[in-house]
Amino acid sequence: MANLVVHFEIHGSEPQKLVDFYSALFGWSFQQFGDMPYWSISTGEGAASPGAPGSGINGGLTQRRGPRPEPGAPVTGANIVVAVEDVDGTFARGLELGATAALPPDDLPGVGRLAYLLDPDGNVFGFLSPVLSDGTNVMG
């Protein structure tokens, strides 16, 4: 069996703020598990599910057990990168929704256009499109 990533988790000091943020930014849906401070995240059509392969994965949101990341502190743990149609538009929308810039949109030849934000709780995340700023699609 391959060692594929099949799930991700986001930690939040105030989970509802992150539910609202990621729902508005990416259209993700969240479902709380009973009274537990844990929400499943459905990232949309095409995500893998038990017994069904997909081209993306779903995740979870959990109550943070400790202080939120300090601004400017090094990244601990792993971060996620989300496939999007429009990196610049997503970056601007994220800022409008309360995120802070971590790495502004930039072209990476042979990779695509990439940017990183810090969500309202200080978690870093990125997003990527195969379309460079000049319209070149690096995927074909």
C-alpha cells in the first residue's frame, strides 16, 4: 500500500471563526461530531472517501490545545496547499476575510502560481494554480 496523505487537520483557538473563514474562502462544508470540539471538513466533489479514490482529500478542524502561533514564529507541523483556479483572487479574498499575507502570489516556473496566507488563527496555508501570471498553463 502506498503511503498517501488521506486526511488533514487544522487547529483553531476559536473553531467557529475558522469554519466561517474556510467556508467563505473555499466553499468547504463542516460537520461537528456530536458535542466534541471536532468538525469534519468536506472539501468538495472529487475528494477521496472510504473505498473511493479521489483527486483530493478531506480533513478535520479541532480545538487547539495551547496557544495559537505567535506572529513571525517558525512553522511547526505541516501545512496544506489547496488547488485553486485564481491565486491572486483567492489571495485578495483571503485578506478581505481576515487572513494575513505570508507569501504573496508568485510564479514558480514549471510548478504554477503559488501564495501563502495565515488564517485568522495564525495557521499557514497555501494555494496553487497551474496558470502563471502571463496565462501560461504549466500543466499543458
